[in-house]
Amino acid sequence: MSDIEIAQQANMKPIIGLVKEHYGIDAEHLDPIGHYKAKMSLEYVNSLTDKEDGKLILVTAISPTPAGEGKTTTTVGLGDALNRLKKKAIMCLREPSLGPCFGVKGGAAGGGYSQIVPMEDINLHFTGDFHAIGVAHNLLSALIDNHIHHGNELNIDPRLVQWKRVIDMNDRALRHIVVGMGGTANGFLREDGFDIVVASEVMAILCLATSRADLKARLGRIVIGYKSDKVTPVYARDLKAHGAMAAILKEAIKPNLVQTLENNIAIIHGGPFANIAHGCNTVIATKTALKLADYVVTEAGFGADLGAEKFIDIKCRLSGLKPSAVVLVATIRALKFHGGVAKEHLNKENIAAIEQGFANLERHYHNITQHYGLPCVVCINHFSFDTDVEITLLEELCANIGATCVVSKHWAKGGAGAEELAKSVLEIVDNREAGCTFVYDENLSLWEKIETIATKLYGAENITASAKVKAQLAAWNVDYGTFPICIAKTQMSFSTDPLLKGAPSNHTVEIRDVKLANGAGFIVAIAGDIMTMPGLPKVPAAERIDIDDDGRITGLF
């Protein structure tokens, strides 16, 4: 059966009763959205402050390939397996974006028998959080142009407005637009553009905020542009926008509760991409889960060079979270792809390609253990056409670098297929103090931080940038020098070239642009040709997604 067919046959339990059964949370603390989704009140979240934290386990992956790696599937399978072993475990995930659902992915709620449900709702609108984030962002956009139209009391230079508009859809035609056309009644004529919602600073702010007060303060610190002197920043609070923006996000800031196919609790909240944003679910969700459960399994987007690095250097640094271990997900198919095999031939046994593609896994493992300072279990996400010879080889290659390697069959068997993985993880997290090391010191200059990430993690020889970008970073060092770095880079390679597979070395990382995310509290460095507004593929997933007369959705997977 397809993923959606499996999900539609799930024996879901009403979420209010399930949360009460698992964690003793009374209905008065939950806001149900239908029968199977609920938001948790911040008042209840705040009541958990004095409880001891559980263990935090991060799931990441090798560099993504068209073959798929199964990071979300593994997160769900591992969480279900921990619960099968009578451990109290919660999974913390990001919310899917409509753009990739209708673009390439076709859905992002796990797969096979390791899924979160209701799958269709989670992939399509869910609890409306992304809509609220988009509206809050675009309210600020509208207030900027309205202020300029009505006299521009703040003396905003229209040419230096940094704040674009957003939409939760892949639409390349909106990357660069002109607003204010049609005469003076329609505002001031200027260039503008759209980003996808997951790239919005409002998304990052929601994911890093610790309370409503913190949310509003961060929104107020957003730099929307500069005054005509080209130096003085203009903040969202100068436009008196942050109060209304926070009001729009009143419900979005509450964590969302759902369940797995095995009726275990998962929290899905926030959804920044890791290639263009910081790629982690909300701090509120993760911290809440740690108070409720003994073990929390969370995932960070794309490969360990992006999502895991940002999880450590941004999320953990800014929130004080301390992970205990990392699971690095790989597939035989993906390693063969990194070894040079074309997608249509990945199902054929190929020992040489695995040996060559293993370099990608090895570098990620080295980064995790040496630069993040975390113990790591390699999870081979099993596919039915993986041969015994290929699996044995991969196990041997992992043993040669000192890595614990577990074959996991959670896609086919759910939690039962991931019990060995869970036992390996427990052996680590139950016998070490939680904590990690950061890739760079916060007192380095912004340029040095970018250089450190590129050379240490990506294997680059150096970084380059235009004189304008270098000057901007140097100027920001004065007020924002302690900010962490969020590199926006292709997820497909350690380099900025998505076609460069394996573990390329001695390449150059070009920093094409930099952006200040003052409310979120980090600097975005845009590397290579990465876009903050993706486009749809030639044959988008939207073409196969449908609904019948009975309301049954098909085509999501």
C-alpha cells in the first residue's frame, strides 16, 4: 500500500483521551481541532518549568539524494520503538510546507508504517500555523508600503527595504516583482519579491521564541530596511507592527499534538527549511516534550552539514538545549547515488558505488562526533531490495571508522522494526551526560564563523564574497558580531554545486549575499545559487494529488 493508504487505515484515537492516557494532561489544557489534533495551552507549558528534563536525541542524515533517506520516517520509527520498549518517548517534528508537498515531496509525515497521522491534515494546512505566519509577515509588508505612501515619516529609503512578501507555495515567477504600479494611488513604485513562508524571519522567530512576550519583542526587533542615510535601521516596532503581528500568532505559538500509527504522541510545531533557514521545530515544543517524556526524538532538516549544524549552533546555542546523541540516517540507495550511480539503476547491487559513496557518510559522522562532540549511531534505513552483500559491506565500512551501525526496518514494520536501533541509542544516552560542542566560538567575527563552517564541515579550502558583502559583514560585527550564522546552501552537496556528490574537498564556497535576521538573532549567509523561493519541477506532485466525491484524498505520500 502507498503511504496515504496505510495512513487512511490507521486506528486513530481521539487526541484528548490519548494525551490524558499517556501524560495525564486534562482536557482543559488542550484546544482540540477536530478529533485528532490539539493545541496545548501555554499556561500548561509554563507549569512544567520545574520538572526534570528527559534525554534529547537528534535524527539527521547524510546529504539528501533523489533516492530518499527517510529522516522523518526514522524519527517516528525510533520514537515508536522506544515506547514499545516501555520508555516514555515523544517525537518532535516540523510541520510540512505546502510548497514541497505540491512540488517534489508530495507529503512529509513519515512513510510506510512509521507515520504521523492524520497524514492528510498534517500535509494540507494542518492547524493553520503557516497561514498565520504568512499573514503576520505580509501585514508588516503592507504596513511598510502604507507608511511610505502616507508621507514616510520614518524617512524609509524605498530602495533599501529588506522585507519581502511570502507565500507558502513554490512559485518562481514571484521571486522578483514590482509593486506600486498603476499610479500614485497604489503606493510608491519599487522592486520587491516573494520568499516561501518557511524562509520568513517570522517563522524563525516563532521557532526560537520562548513565550508570547519574547515573541513580541523579537518581532519588534525585525529590521525592515534603512533610512535615507543608508545607515540607520528601521525596526518593525517603529511601524508599531509587532503587537498586531503577535496577535495574529496567538494560536500559532501553541504546540500541536498528534499521534503516530501506533498511537504514540508526537508534537509537530514550526517548519523552517534547513537549506534556506535554520531547519528545526520550535524551542517551545522541544522543551515541553523534554518536561513530559523521558526521551525526546527530534529531527533537523536535510543533511548533518545543514540541519544538524544549525540545530547545534543556532537552536542549542540560543536556547540552552543539550542533546545526548545523534542518529545518522543513510540508505544503501543514497550511498550508491553518492558513488555515481544514476537514479534509475539504484536498485541494482553495486559494491564499488557504495565504497565510493561512503565518503559522504564518513564526513557527516566525523563532523557529528568531532565537531559537534556527540556520540552517533548510523541507521541503515532498510529497503526491500538492499542485498545482504551490500548491507554487510556498509556495516564493515562503519566498523572501520568506529561507528555503531544498525539496520532498521521501521518503514515496513513500524516500531518493531526499530527496536535494535532504540536499544543502541539507549545504551548511549543512558550512560553519558547531555551536552555538545559548538562548531565556532561566538566571539569570532562573522566572516570567521562562515569560514569555520565551510572549512571544518564542508571540506572547503576557503570562502569568497564580493567587496559589498565583506563590508556589510564587517559593519554588522559592531552590533551583531556575537550572532550565530545560518548558511543558506544547497542540501544536495557539501559544496555549493548540487551535482558534486560524495565528499568534495578543497572547493570554494561563494557567499553571494548576507541578510540580518535581528529578531531571530542570527545572520543568514546565502551561498552559491540557492533560492529562498523554490520553483516547481517539470512534473509537480500537484498533478497526482486529488480528492474524490467522498472527500478521500489521494496522491499524497
